[in-house]
Amino acid sequence: MEEIKALATEVVESLKAANLRLGLAESMTGGLIGHLITNIDGASRVFLGGHVVYSAEAKSVMLGIPMEDIHSLGTISEDITKMMLNQMAELPTDINLAITGIAGHPIEGLPRGTVFIGMNCCGNISVKKFHYEGTREEIKQQAAVQSLKLILEYLETIH
């Protein structure tokens, strides 16, 4: 757990050094990424906040993604991840991260452990697909750690 705290600290300190603000839209992690970040002193200077959009309905109501798109594209997909990011574009942030995936039983023809993590960094959107093994909690933790690493990787490219 100390290594996760060290990673979250590095993310917060790197965001501070770059004078950038972060926003999140978390589905399968249920707010875990925001929790890890807000455990770090000074996070309020760089973390605007986020949406926990665990269900398809929450993605629609809170982020404005049409239910017909969710049904046709799948709640867990690259396209929905991009839509989650696009719906966050109005936030006063420099970096937005969206995550959706499956920590429980397989759904929509996707195996357990399938995760999509997307980032919008100053208008550049990218989505990556990952697969994790383990318990529900282990999958969520691995996805949250990968999210922090992706933020850090981006921050390293702009220094």
C-alpha cells in the first residue's frame, strides 16, 4: 500500500509542478482513484473532482451520454470511454481521465478484468485497453494504479 501512496504522491506533486488540474470520471473503480489522490496533502490544488458513474444510467444522467449510445456501443467500450471524456470537456481542467471496466462477472461478451482507461490531455484523447486478473478488489486496485501511472507518464512527456 505504501507504493501506491508513493505513486499517488508523485502524481499530485507532478501536477503541482506542471500547474495542471485533473478531473475524473470513474465507473468500475467506484471513486478509488479520487480516493487515492485525495489521501495526499495538497491534492486540492490540482484535483478538481470527479464523477462516479458506476451504472449505465449514471453515465447517461450525470455525463449526458445518450442511453441509446450506451446500449449500441456497450457500457464498457473504447467508444463509451471517449464519450465520457468528451462530456468532461467543459470542466476547468487540463487533464481528464475516464475509466470503465469489469471487475465482476463477464458482461457484454467481455471477460472479467477488461478495463478501458482514457485520457484527455489538453485536447488530445487516447484510450487504452487492459486486462487484469484477480479478485474484484484486486482488479479495481490494479486499474486504479494503472490510471495513476498513465497520468504520470503523460506528465513526464511534457517536462
